[in-house]
Amino acid sequence: MTEQLPIPEGFKLINRGGPFIAMLGPLYYKKQEQGCSIIALRIEDKHLNIRGIAHGGMLVTLADSALGIALSMSRTPPQPMVTVNLTTDFVDSARPGDWVEAHVDIQRVGKRMAFANCYLHVGDKRILRASGVFALMPPVKPKENFEG
């Protein structure tokens, strides 16, 4: 993929998530009037498997990250969370240049656990379904903030 395709209107760059998420991205978000923000990325060559389609592990990472971001941001102040369980089903594939959007549906956020679903879409086509369970965590201390 040699040319840069435009980012759809209304999406802004996400500046969070640490070094691993930085390798996945860049990730973008778009606030919704109702419900959670949409997390998205453009499929690049670095996201492809040997068949020339988006690697399944990359799509699962996107879904897991979108779930964690949406759940964290659903609390005031944002609440760090870690994945306890993640179940995914692949429905279709994404190709180079595709704009993949992660739509999160929060089921419940309790005192210790949170539950949500995520659906990855390319346009009107659903390509992945994920269901996640997350544990709420205390805020990250500055000295623990992604050193080494």
C-alpha cells in the first residue's frame, strides 16, 4: 500500500495505550452522541498475514483494545481495566486499505468486573464479534508507567 488513504471525517488520533498499542496503530476514535466511541484503524501492510488479509491476531488485539478503552472511558474518572476473558468469532476478513471500525456495546460495569461486546466492521460488513470480561484495576502509579 503506497498511498495514504484519508481518515474518515470526525475521527481523531488516540494518544494512549502504551508501546504495544502504538505498534498496532495508529488508532482513531469518534465520539458518538449515544453509546461508546468508535475505535478504528486503516489496514496497512504491517497488519497483513501471508494471505494478504488482516492477521486474525491483529483483529483480536484491536477488539480487545477497543473493549478496554471503551470500558475505561465509561467511568469518571477513567478506570483502568485488564482482560479476564475474551472470546472471538471471525466472520469475514479485512484487506489492505480497509477502514476497520470497532463498535463496543457495554453490558455492565460493576464494582470489580465489567462485561462488553465488540463488533468489528468494514463498512456495513461485520468481520469479527468479540465478548469480553474485564477486571477493574487501581490507577497506574507513575513509576509503573511503561518503563522497559
